[in-house]
Amino acid sequence: MHPYLNRLGVPLSVQHFFEPYFTTDVANHLLFAYGDAHEHYGQGLHCPPLTAAVPWTAGTDGGLITQVFVCSSAMEAIAYTTLYHARYPDLNALYFCALGASLPVALKLPKAKATLLFENSLSGKLWDIKIACLIRRKPVRILYDNQQFIFHCQNRIFCLAMDKVSLSAFEQAAGIRTGIRTAKAKGYSTFFEQLTR
């Protein structure tokens, strides 16, 4: 068990699940590999990679996966699982994919129900839209002009006011259903922030 995860109150079952997907450095900081880049976590330190060649993943795609979660960082995945582990009696049925701060060109995920865990902010809602469209192979361009966002998707152009942006509102305006859910930290920007408060 890792002392930083113990201090955060991460249950032993959650630590066991994530243990194969990180290493530690000489200072005992947690390191999560994104290809050649790493996310670092330690006491007073959390640095997700700004650019990542490949996403960080946790979980084995052996046909048993029932839930896929996509988020911005490995620590966000651990925080979400810590807060909601009671909902998932079999952690081995879960698969996590963290992207860092860069938008991938393509995203290959196991076939299962997908939930996006991006931050509870305008930028997090825009990430929801971009990643849902990427997963469903529905290219979208997003522009900003005069207090609103302009979306180009499926040969349609439509606008949403800043305070109306969400994956659900986008789907209604675009006339599509991605079948992808979103989860947001209640009262906090991220699940990691919720866990550490």
C-alpha cells in the first residue's frame, strides 16, 4: 500500500486494483506512464502531462469490462473510484483511460458503457463534447464568438450560449445520441479536489 494513497483514504481494494498501473520514483512519488511522459503525484505535488503520446490506462480488456471511464488524469480516476467504489462490486469490470492535457487524434476503448469524468467547468463540458464525438467518430469543430460557441458537426452548424454548453445540449442541437454519460464532482471542480478537501 502506498502512504500517499493511504493518506487520501483510498480503500485497499481500490489500491490493489490500481497498483499494477503505477510505479514510484526515488522520492516515493507515484508515476503514471503516458508513453514516454508521466503524471507525478506526491505530497503537495500533482503534475499531469501536458502532452502525452498515449493515454494512461488501467484495467484489463479481457472481455469482462462493463464500464469504461475517460478522464484527464490517473489521480482523477483513483479519486472517482475511491468516492464511488461501493457502486462497483467488481473493480475488475472497470477500465480507465486518462488523457493528460492533450486531445488525442484517436481513442481505442473496450466496448462497454462509457462515462466521462472531466472537470465541472466550461472547459470540462467542452472536453465531454470533443471526447464523446471522438469515441463515436463524429468529428466536431468548436469555435467561440460573441459569448457563444459555434459547433460544426454532421454537416450542421449550430450555436450554444456559454451557460448552456453540455454534452446533452450538444446532442439535442446536433440531433445525435452518443450514448455516453458524464459524471461531475458535486460542489467541486474535480473528483480529486473533492477527495482532498
